[in-house]
Amino acid sequence: MDRENPLSIKDWRRPMLDAYPGIAKHVPFIPLMDGVPTPVQHLGALSALFPGHAIYIKRDDLCSSIYGGNKPRKFEFLFADAIKKKKTTMITAGGTGTNHGLASVMFSNALSMKSKIYMFEQPLTWSVQRKLLMYAALGAQITLVKNYGELAFRGLGELLLHPRSYLMLPGGSPLFGIGTVAGCLGFVNAGFELAEQIKSGAMPSPDHVFIAAGSTGSVSGLILGCKLAGLKTKVAAVRVSERIVTNPASIERNIRNTLKMMRKADSSVPAVKISYPGDFMFFDGYLGSKYGCVTRKGQEAVDLVNRLEGGKGFHLETTYTGKACAAMLDFLKSGEMVGKASTVLLWNTYNSRDLSHLIGDCPATVQQLPRSFRKFFESKLACWQHASCSCNEPRGCPAYQHEDNRCWEIKATRGLDTSRCADCDTKKDIERYSVIEDA
């Protein structure tokens, strides 16, 4: 395996490294993405609902043929650091529906590394069940922890007892100022990538960029990248995690530390000043009661975009991108924006690569999971899991192995007949058991 290009990625140019070659010399990096620059697409049908405003989406869901979304941008620096230090096992953590953990496993497998994930419970949805089913096929070692205290204890134990393991914090970002900001560099590069696309005419310069903010590494890097690339764009961070983790101060700290790393590697990086609220926006009120819960505004945003733009090949979800989209839509409806003209970009941080082949036969796959995880499948949250499903048998249901557990929504998006769905007992059961918060 080529240690500098282990996946044999062709044409892996990164504009940030061109602008500041010292970073390439002094900060570990390996190309993992074969789909960059990711496309920007105009969402015409959605834009039509907001006269004067042009809405675009940045398709990071297509950044890698292995797994899309925001994680591969960070992994180009984090996995490079692990490989340079000759680590053989990647350890990380997240909720039971963690996209970060799933991405970590898939890239660990691609790079011939082992993987371990420590998970804490989050609100149970079909999306959570779906991801858990994939771990059995991927061969990852997953462990359920009771709380953050146990998570910290386990992480410390890994560092002390397993020197060949690399500990990547949840989201691939620093936590309370602890941990490397190397992953943030992936989104500094994303800012430069966007600037090149604007220059080439792929889209007008956006007035605002909306992006979900969890561990804040992605949004911190993007704010810094846009600033260094000379964009006047204002990045809007939408909080989707607990306030103790996701807040303007955390974003400012990550930006400062990332800039410090960059300037240490390349003295030509300018000492820019970035602070809140002057240089970026922060949207609160879209999380709900806790991380991972489904909110009404988030679900409505997901459904609206899927129905209007579903044919473009991407989809949003309710933990991250749906909430970022909801904040964007509210912003465009606000008195501040009504009657004005603007260009807005929604950054899609969610994977769209088809992973349904990893699910297999659902009942059998559940039995392959560690016993502590099997309790999460006592609730039948997908319509095809119910004997009363109007589609008669699981594989005949449009929602079988699909991201969305609601076949009536999938049918509506595809223009299929939904006349039998209104009186379907399974639909009523799914709606009854699905917890949606008014947030």
C-alpha cells in the first residue's frame, strides 16, 4: 500500500494545499476523496417558494465513493496522522446512530485498519436501527456505554492499554479544546474549493451558507476557509447537539487553534481575526430536547425538500441536515429577508451512497449484533417490519432497506399511488410510535 496515496486516488489536488504548500510539508495528509470538488446544484423548485432568493446545495454526499458526507474531508488529515504514527486500530465514539462512527469503520476497512466504536444511546429511530445493522456486515467492534463518564474512562483505557490504537474524538473534532484540530483543515480546504467553484461560474457567491453544527469542526473550518479564500459569505452554524459542546465560543476556539496550526506549518497564512457575531451566524432552537431527536420543523424540512428536489439523488435526514435546512427556510421567511434578493447555500453533510447491501436479512442480522444492542430492535419502526403493511411482504415495500421508514412518503416522492396508504393500519402504527417534538 502506498502510504502517501493508499487508495490510489487520481487527481487529488486540494486548493488549500496549493495556496499554502507548507501545510502539505508539515501536516500529515492522504487523499481519501475521489469525488471532489463536490457539485453545487441549484434547487429551482425550492427556490420558487421564496421569490428573489436562489437556493443551492453543496453535494458533499458525493465526496467519496466509499462513504459521502462531511467526515471524509476530516479523515484525510486524521487517518493520515494515524498512519504516520503507525497505528493499526481506529477508535472513536458517538450515538447509536452515529454517521461519524459508520464512516470511520468504512474507511478503516478500506485502509486495512481495525475499528472500535463506543456508543451511547440516542432517541431510537429507523435510521438508528438501520446503521446498527450495518456494523455486523462491516466487522466493527461496537460497545454500548451508559454515559459520558464511562465513555471518557474507556477512551483513557484504550490509550493506556493499546498503544497501537488511535483515538479520534466524536465527530473528528476537538472536545472542550482537547484533541487535534487537524480534521478542521478538511473544511478549510472546502472553503477554498467553494471559492474556486464561484470563480469558475458554478454558482454565484452565496450571501449565506447554512451548515449543521455538532462537534463544530466542520463549521469552524468552513468559516476560516471562506475567510482565507477571500469570500464575503457569512456562514450560519445551526446547533444540532448539546449547548455545552456546540456554541459560538467553541467555534471561535477551534478557528483560533486551526489557524495557529496552519501558521506554524506555513508562515504565509495571514493572521486573520474571526469572532462572533460579526463574522458568522449561530442558530439555536432547532435541536429539540436532546441530540438525535426528531423535531417537527426538521421532519417537515426533510419532507419538503425530498418532495420538491428528490429526483436529484440526495436526501436529507432529521438529526443534522434537516435541522440546518429548517433554520435556512425560517431565515428566508423572516422579516429580515422577505422582499430581498439573496443567494443561499445549504451544505449537505449527509452520505447518499447506497449502503442497503450491508443490511442483509434484518432478523438474522440483529442476532449478529452484541446482545446489548438487540434491545433496540424490539420496536418495529419501519412499515415493512409490520405484518399488516399494505405492501403484503417486506421486499415489496418501497421503504425496504430505504433511508426513510415511511413507504407512503417514498411513494409520494416517486409519484406512485398512495390511495391505499390513508387507511393503512401500519401507517397509523408508525405515526403513533414515532416521537416528533414540536421544535
